Amino acid sequence: MGVKVYNTMSKQKEEFKPLRDGEVRMYVCGPTVYDYTHLGHARTYIAFDVIRRYLEHKGYTVLMVMNFTDIDDKIIRRANETGEDPKELAEKFLKYFLEDMKALKVKPADIYPRVTEHIQDIIEFVKKLEEKGYAYEGSDGVYFEVRKYQEYGKLSKINLEDLRKGARVEPGEGKRNPEDFALWKKAKPGEPKWESPWGEGRPGWHIECSTMSTKYLGEQFDIHGGGNDLIFPHHENEIAQTEACTGKEWVRYWLHTGFVMVKGEKMSKSLGNFVTIRELLQRYSAEVIRFFVLQKHYRSPLDYTEEGIQHAKNNLERLYNTLENIRIALEKAETPFKWDKEEFELYEVVRDARKKFYEAMDDDFNTAEAMKPIFEVANAVNRYLEKVEKPKESVLRKALEFFKMVSEVFGIFEDYFKEAKETKEEELIELLIEVRSALRKQKNFELADKIRSELRELGIQLEDTPQGTIWKRINV
């Protein structure tokens, strides 16, 4: 069975077939960098991080692009409020965003294009729309004429006639119709601006994603993602201007994350009901935050409460306790010549859990359902260790391999397995030092020097001191 994804465009699950065999090209709408990242934002980026990790786990090469909106009305407004330069304000919060994502173990995108670095590309895109008759110049900017694009509303299912009812052109706006949207905004006094064929100004919001995604991923690619709030008007407008420009179906699969809710309302800066990632990380680890987010399907609403995140913390600790139980048991485990009933029982739970985990993740990346077999394995391991006096190494390692697979996909337990790997490496180095010392006592200096030389090639420097041989990691 292959992966199935829920496509916002078709409103149903579809078999995932990328445009190119073995490769997935993905674009995720990035932040407008004018404030700190809150949990509502992070939910989206953690979700798409896991989607990316799972596709890579399945063998795909994933090319991921995430934009930064570093010039926008919100940035200008915040800069005016604080007295900062808009460019410096955007740069500051862009840096904070990347720090927050790194702290949350979100893998970096392959390309992070910024609006201010693609002004000329955006101008060329708008010129093409103008040449094709979809764009026109008004008194205050260049607009996309929505009624000329016949398929407008196909993503959000919004009826254009309903959209026009009650809408009006605001005073000072130079657009012909109330539903038209800005591609280029002519400069107002004191605002950042760039030269263009329509005078000094700056890009509209929607045009940036069309321009930068097609520049780096081509005129057609596989996945476009973002939060539910971007479906309309942002993604609807992106589709209209891009497909009007290229004449091709732009994106194969549209994926959107549900809102983080606080007491029945969407977490947002405008409502002031948000908690920043920086605040959360002072109280909880990154893995607890990830675990809390992944307990719900990415499309479902996620209720944020302190009780909910504490519950996630407790559940994660249960799993870590199981990993520690496995580690301790392996120290006294025996290599068996045969398995007994208890080993086969644990093996069957691990085997079935792997199958259930893949089935859940193949079904539109259902992390909530994929959680269940993780706890089934944890419970089975603990039951097994309570039953047997001498645990069998091979069956415990199968359970450990299952948890490593979960770690790779969910981005949890990573430090645990990294530390375990480093411990094994250190034990091997210490063993080689002991062997080398014995060789030197036997005056087999040639072989002793070979060990030292080979370790140096691997980045390990041995130093003989009066207190004995020590080792250091070096750059080679």
C-alpha cells in the first residue's frame, strides 16, 4: 500500500504519486517575520517536518522550500510602532524563528527564499500577468483581475458571486472590482520601496509565493502546505495568478493544518491568546512540545491547555522509562539458542506494531493513530521484562529498532539514540587504547602505531601522558 494524502483541492484522500519518480518537491508557506513564533505557527511546521521525515523514511528525495515574508504591511506597522527600521526588525525575528525551529528539532528547509531578495523575479512575474491580460495598473498599484480567471474559488470552494455581494472598493484603492487583489503596491511616504515599471513600490503578499516556488521548484510541483487560515484568500489567489501565468496545473496536492485552539478560539496574535515557543521551552522540552502536537492528526483542531501538554509530558516519560528498561536489560541479556513463548509474544507485538505504524502514517500521516502501537510495544516490553529472569538480547533489539524508526519519523528520542551511539563509540576507542597498550608492552610497536595512525584518520588523536593514554576528537 502506498501513501494516501487528503487533498484540500478535491476534499478527499488521494493516492500520493509525485510528478517525478522517487522525488517530492514541497513548498510550505513560511512566516511573516514581525514577531515571535507561537504554538499555532509551530504546529504547522512540526506537522510538515514529520510529513517530510516520513516521505524521506519511505525512500523519497525531498526538496523543501519555505519562504520568509520579510516585507509586508504587518512588518511596516510593527516597525512604526517600535521605531525600528523594517529591515532590521524583519532580520531580527527571522533569526529568532530559525532558532525556535532548531530548538524544536524541525529539520531546516533546503531553500529559504526571502521576498526582498527576489524583487526582480516578482516584477517579471507581474509583467507576464500584465502581458497576458490578467493584471492592470491602478492608481495605487497593480491588481490581478479575478473575474478573468474562470476557475477562481476551486480550492476554497468560494463562489465568486457570493464574494462580490456586500464587498466594495475602499476609498483610495485603484482596483476595478472589489474581489481583485494587489500584485504590486505603489509606495507610500516613508515605506520601503523598489523601482518597477509601475513606479516605486513593493510586492503584494500573494505574489511572492507564486514567484519563489516556481523559481525553485518549477511550474508544477507536488505539495503546497500551510495552515487552514491560508486557504482563502492566500492560496486561492496564489493558484489564480500562477495558473494564469503558466497555463498549467500548479500544485498536485494541497495540505493544510488545523488550528491550535484556546478555550474555543483560534490561537492568534490578534486575539492575544497565544503562547510563544520561547515561553514553552522554558517549561517543557522540545520533544514534549512535538509529542503534544503529534497526539492529534495534523488536520484536526488542537486544544492547548497546560493539562494537555503535561499529559503529553507524562506519556513521553513513560516511553523513555521503557527505553531505559531495555538498556538495563540488554546489559544482562543473553544470546539465545532458542526463543521461548515470551520472546515470540513480544516479537509478535513489535511486528504488528510496525505494520500498524506504517498503516497509520500511510493514511494521510495520521500521527494520532500511529501513537497507539508505540505504547503497545512499550507495554509489551515492560510485561516481558517482568516475566523473564534472563531476557533475550535479540528480541529486545527488535523492540529497540522499532523505537529508532519512531525516532526517525517523529523527531523524538533523537538525543537518546545519539547518546547511546556515542557511548558505544567511546567504549570501542577505550578498547583499542587497551589493545595498543598491550602491544607496546609486547614491543609490537608497528601494530601499536598502526592503531594510532588509523584512529587519527578517523578523527581521534591519541596522546601518551605520564598518567596514561588519553584521546581527543580532532578535525581531519
